[in-house]
Amino acid sequence: MSLRRFASSAGVGCGLVAIFAVSVVGQLRAQGSKPAASPRPEVPLRVDTPPRLEQTPRVNVSPEVATPALSVPTAPAVPGVPPPATVQNLADVISTSVRAVTDKAGPAICRVETEDEQGRLSGTGFFIDSDGTLVTSYTLGNASEDLVVTLGDEKFPARRLVADGRSGISLVKVDTTEPLPFIKSGDPRALTVGTPVIALGYPLQLPLSHSFGTVAGFDSGFQGRLFATRHIRANAVIQRGEGGAPLLSLDGAAVGVLISGVEGSNGLFALPIDAVEKVLHDYRNHRRLRPGWLGADVRITDAPEHGSTARLRVLNSKGPGARELRPGDVLLQIGSWKITCPEDVLNASFYVTASEPVEVRVSRAGKVHTYTIVPMDPPEGEVLKVLRQDPGTAGATSDLKLGP
């Protein structure tokens, strides 16, 4: 069983350059400038293909057969109590919500095309500001610095700003003198299991299409392989060409970016939108990606302190955290991220930026200490080490592996 990204083998869970060190041990139509895209030679089209986690062979399904409408018996009316929902009115609510979100967010969603050595490649993107900045999949952004964006009936040339293999996304820019429609960011942290979400993208060479589903979980990795940061897992259908599409809440805000498919594309993993904002922050402030490093390894402890099992195991003497932190400290918080286990450290580490001070809270022998530390650019090859117990194997430990 394998997990592949829209982004390429360097996408989901690729080599994490994190706060801490070396291997994982115990981890946005108003019309603007409308430059017409230059004529392009006709090349066979490839569609950015969702990675899948296949467990069973695909089965041919017979055409839909009309079935009689479901009828739900109604309970006797009770004064002061609203009547129970029926299948029909629930379907109406979902249909109305999907149409409203599509009408609101659709104008800011675009088709992104480029070429690589194998031919033309097509996927989805969406604008995240009115200046023409959009996010799409790593595969598209990494294939070429020059791309073509189709927004409504018009095509615009676009250029890559940055392609981040860790997160599986690329930031692309359409130069414009007038504001463009964009999708506002939502709050991924407000999501819970069962929260309704909608994916909107351009599958294959078809028109903008939606997929309705619910949040199924929040995962740091899959089958022993870690993501760069915790991902949103949703029960929604995803198809080829939808890599880079937005995952939307019912108010039309972007809470994530489609990164990969699960189980024959019947589920998906989405990068939280705040991770996109971290990549954008790095580019705007440093013109490049700036993952931060403190020089510490983390292991799970069987003696939790203040609700956390993430204990510092080793500190690099040359790391910026060596002066304040101590081996044996239990991590409680990194920046705005609460820490309860080593996987939380992996998630929080993605959002730390080199040269920008971060507050780190630890428990030392039961007493809470808070330090402000300035992370460094990580030495070449340094990634976070996390040691955890292997479930089902008492006392044993195993490395969490990073990368494809």
C-alpha cells in the first residue's frame, strides 16, 4: 500500500526540515492586465493525478438506477420542540449550501496549466489575495516557472513564486493592475470530526465541480510516514486535476488545500490553510522558505507532565535552544501550538521561522518555564527526531520515517 502526493514523491511527508534536529526518532475577476498567453504548441495533456491509497481493486459500477424517494415517519408534534429533520429537507439544506459556496468561491478558483519534459500538465488553483497570488499543487509549480491560469473565459500568464516540496504546494503570481477575486482564509483549528466541508476544483478537463463531505480526522502521517504538518482528512471524492483545489467550510472560507487522495480517491488529505499562510509569510518576508531549527530531539515519555508526553531527549550544543532548554524537559507549547505528544511537536515545528523569535514553554521537574528562543536555519540534512513506542509492542520503540 502506498501514498503518493499530487505534488510528487517529494510532496506529502517529504523530508521535514523542522525546528528540531536530525532524523525522525520515536515525525486569491476583476479584469486586470489581460496579457494574452502566447500561442503554445499542441502537446498531449496530462492531468495532475491525485495520489491514492489503494486497498482493494476498483470495481465497475452499473449506471445509476432510479430509486423511490425515502419516506421518514414523522413523530407527533410536541409544543415548543421543532419537528425532526427529514431526508428531503436535509438534502435541500446540503444542496443550498453547496450552491451558495460555489457561487461565492467559484470566481476565485482557476485552472492552472504548464509543461514539463513529459508534456502539458493541468490542475487547480485558487487566489488567496486580490493582488493575484494563488496557491496550487507542488507538481504544477515545480514543473516550470511559467504557467497559464484560466479564470472564467480568460487566460493569463503566471509565474512561480515558490514551490514547497515539504507541504506539497506552490505559490503562483498573476500580475494585474486591478483587484482579483479571492477566497478568504478560514480557521482549520475550529474544525472537528463531522464538520461539513466542500472541495471545488477542475477534474480532468471538466467544468468546475464540487464534492461534499465531512471531516474524518486530523493526521500527522499515514502508515509510519509523516506529513510535514498535521493534515485534514475528509470523506469527499477527489479526482485527477483537483490537486491544489480549496477545501471550503460552509461559509465559503478556505480551510485547506487538496494534497492527496485516499482509498481510490474516495477520501482526501488537505493541507491546513494556515500552513499555506506560513509559506506565504516566508516568501513575503524572506523571499524564500525559512524553516526554523532549535537543535533538539524528542521522545515519548511514560511520565507525562502537565498533560504532555513530549520529552526532550538530546540537545545539540550548537543549537539555539541549548542555553535555555535541558534534556528531560517536557514540551508544553511552541508558539501558539499546544503540545501534548511528540506528533504535536512535528506539527508545531512546521510553523517556526528561522530568525523569528518563538516562545517555548516546558515543564522541568513539574515546574513550568517559558523561554523566547530565536531559531536558526537548520544545518544541511538536519530534521526532527522523534522517538515513540511502537503500538502493541510493550517497551519497544520505532523510528517515524520522513519522506516518500
